[in-house]
Amino acid sequence: MNILLDPLKTRLPSLKSRRQDGIPRISFELALFCLFSLLLSLVGCKNSQSGPDPASIVIRNRLAAGGTTSPFLVRADSIGSCELLHAFYQKRSYRPAWSASKQILPDVDSLVGMIRDAEREGLRPLDYHLATLESVLLELGDSAELKGSLDPFKRADLDILLTDAYLLFASHLSEGCIDRDTLRMRWNASTTSVRHDSLLERSLDSHTLAHDLRQLLPPHPLYTDLRDLLASFRMITKRGGWGKVASGPPMKGGDVGSRIFALKGRLRVSGDLVPRSGAGGDEFDSTLVDAVRAFQKRLGLEPTGIADSSTIAAMNVPVEKRIEQIRVNLDRWRSAPHDLGQNSIRINIPDFRLSVFENGKEVETMKVVLGLPNWQTPVFSAELTQVLFNSHWMAPEDIVEKEMINYMKADSNYLRSNNMSLWRMVRDSLVQIDPRTVDWPSMNEKTVDFRLRQEAGPQNIMGQVKFLMPNRYNIYLHDTPYRDDFRKMNRMFSHGCIRLERPSDLAEFVLRQFPHWARERIDTVIARNTEQTVLLKKPIPVHILYYTVWREKDGSIQFRDDHYGLDRRLAWALQAGQMKMSAPPDTVRSKAPAARTANYQSPIRSLRGITGMPPTNPLVYVRF
């Protein structure tokens, strides 16, 4: 029958858009449908059920007109997943997937129900054609009551809208809404990982659509916790949110006043202050001290029990902002690797903390020092492959040129006191040079022609233990001689690499693959200042993550500051995507460090925070 239709296409344009002598315009699709019905009667088709579904002709024409690359409109809704739509319908010869000639199929209710519940995942139902779908379904219901059969054009509208909604919804559930490279909303389903068109076909065949969609969600308990938190915080909003605490001098134990009354009310709403008899007064008693301290711990603040300006500022963040923060973190988890590994190392940047997981359970945790906002530690995953003990360090060229040259010029004893030496490239080899041969007064950023090497030992910028995990950022985990930094709450002092509070403990965990590498041997190698490299038999996954909201094992809800502004950028991208806007230029971080002002403090601070490199290749200079 398709063969019979082809020659008709050349004659149909004459039936197109004209209004002559009061004759109303006839659409191409209506003309095609009428002619197709006439053909069926002429060839003596006795059973109309044996011919193609009229809606399939409309679907095919709509997709052909739209093409495979450019979005097209169905009832003013943009259809974006063109490539997968074509693939899906070609496989089924353009048969409608969601309706028969006289009924809507049950899977429609499953998908529409999932879309209505999209807010549970921090998503917007309207992004998946919900309003238009409900309108079409209402029209089809009225049509069925009047005629007993469903309008093929409305069925085609419904089919394309539902399929596009499914493809986009499935993509957002499994990969997140925002493209991390462009910081723009995904309005078409991705074809890079899961083939959602094939998954849809299988789900429709088995009638397991809702179940299969839920299986696309991240399996991490932290994601489930965030979804529950979103519902709880929305309930707080419905109850009026939490009140603000007026700014003023710090409040501490023994103080009285109206601000303390407001402080108690705020802490009751968040659950930090348990309501009890007599707790509604204006006195800053011991119970309130404990409540303020609990709040500060949850927010990553110094737990002093004093309601200072930073504590009050954190309390006065509106509940709507916290909801936005939760939504952003939900989407970030959807875009993160769904399988982090049963045995892995995970670093959460906003919490400045490393966790070791064994058999899926956290068995070790320690503080870390991370990159300054100008030298951000990136979010990525890699595999730890080597442990290096007592390796030397070659300073990156740009760090020498922009920062360390000033230390060397200011202090003639700088190199010797830091166990450093200068090297120059001669032909294909590095040759050590005498610092006294350098014309220091004329030396500047543009005239530096040597390399800087620091020998192994406790004073080395990398400490005495380094963990290599090959990655395009040249980021490593390493020891550090600067132990005071771990006492601070916000630990951003490096050029991007990750300094460890207890590197020997991590080495003990990593080297369990080798029975002869017990803790005693690790300590001995470090103490003897012996250079040694250990290649792991089985690489260990390392995940550098960025999440600012989570539920702790004790049930407390943790919030952290958005130190690198990644939450802000992602929130803007989500909002801009809903408004179909483009991301502004400043939302994408430049590869170059931000301009340094007169108040800029170098992350080196006399050789602070630079990453290193394997001793086997002294010509490789890392960026950070």
C-alpha cells in the first residue's frame, strides 16, 4: 500500500493552502488521509483492520517534515529528541505506540503519572509536555464518546509528545538535566550511553514502563536521602518557612533579649532545638548553646556555640534557597557515575574530606586540603595506580616564573634552606647549574631559563608519600609538610592537588594488595627517606565529587558552602534552561587562573600547594 501512495505525493501539492471562491483550505495530511481511504475502497479491502493505521501515516509525515536534527513543533511544544524519535518509529514501521484506533493504551497512564511525580526528583513536569499531553488526552476522550473511534491526527500528536517526553525524561533521570561541558539544559535525549528508544520499546512490550524508568535513577543512598529532604523542605515552605534572626552583635551563653527568642524559633524549625517546657524564653541557656553548636556542625562552621555573624547568616538563608540547593545536588548525582565501586576512595570538595570505602561501607575518613578558588580542584574520576615514597619534585614552569622567582630574588639562602637546586636544558638533558651564575637582578617572569628541583625528604612540597592516578588534570593525592592547615575549617590552599591529613593510613589501605607491605614497612621506608615506587596489582577507583547537601550517618542534615560556585552555576543553568536562555559567558570557568589583585595571597606561601610528578620523567611539568 505504501507503493500505491508514493505517486500521489506528486499530485497532492495542488490541494494545499489556497482559499479560492470561498473554498476552505485543505491540509496536506487530511487530503492524504482521504485519498488513502478512497484507495482502500477501490482495491476492495474488506477488513479495514488489515490496512495500516491512519495515525501511522500522520506520524510518518510529521517526522519526515521535521527532519532528524532540527526540533519541530507539535501543538506549540518543541520536539527535541528527533534522532531517537526517528529510530524508535522506524523500527516499528511508524505504528503508534500509545494508542489503538479506539482506545488509549494503559502505558499512557504510567508515563503521565511518572511525569506528574517528576517534582519528587527535583524536576519540572512541564518540561515533559505535561500540560499539552493532558489537553490532548481530554480531547481524545471527548472524541471517543462522540464517534466511538479516536481522531488519527490527535493520536499522532499524543504519540509524538509522549515518546519525546519519555526520551527526555529518561535522559534526565539517568544523566542529569544539564550538560556539564556547556552548562546548558539538555532538550534532547542523549545517544551516548543508554539507548532510551530501545529501552522504551522493551518497556512497552513488557508493560514495565514505570519500573524501568525508576531503574534509571542513581542507586546511591545519598540520592534517596536528598529526594526525601526535598519533600521535607517543601513541607517547611508550606508551613511558612523559618523566620529570620535580626543581625547584631554575637549572642552567647547568658545573654538575654528579643533576638534570642527569634534564634530559638529558627532552631526549632530546623530540629536543632528540641521543644521543651520553658524553652520559649529570651535567655541564652545551656540548651541553646548546644543547639547552636549542633547547627554549626551541620553547616560546616566552627562549633563554638556562639551565634556570631557567620552563623546568623547561615540561619537566614531562605528555605527556598535550600530547596534550590537540594535540587542542584540531585541533578549532580544523576550525572555522576552510577557505580562508584565497592572499594573506592571518594573526596567531597565542599566538605574537605576523603572517605575510604570497602565492600560498600565507609571504613576510613580524613581531612584534605584542596585548591584555592583560583586553582580549583576539578570534579572527575580516575584510578589510583601507583604509590611513590620519597620522590623529588620538579616545579611547574609557570609557578616558578610567576611566584617562586620572587622568593629566590628576595632571599639568597632560599634554595639551600629548602633543599632545592637549579637545572637547565642542554641539548636533550637537564644539567645542574650554580645559582651564583644567574643574573638575579635582571631575572624576571619572561627571562627565566632554568628549572627548579626539590629533593626528597620531609621538607619536600609533596611530603614523603604520593598517590598517582593518571588524569588529564595532573591531580594527585599527596603528603604535605604543612600540617597546620588541617586545623582550619575551610581548607583551600593548594594549586589543585589534594593534600592528605594521614597519608600513611591511606597507604596502608591501598597496599593491602601486598601482604609484605604492612604498616611497619611503610613507616620504615618513610623514615629511611628511601625512594621507592609501588605499582598496584588492582587499580582503585578515585572519585572527586562536589556535593553540598547530604544526610550524615547519624541522621543530621549537612549543608556546606558553595566554595567554587558550582552550585550557583548549575542553579542558573537549570533556571535558564526552563526559560530557554543561553548560559552567560562567566558561567564557564576559564582554564587560566583569575587575575590576581594586590591582596592576592599565593597558594605557595613559601612553597605551598604545588603538585608533583613521577620521578621517572623529570621533563614532565604539571600545571598545578
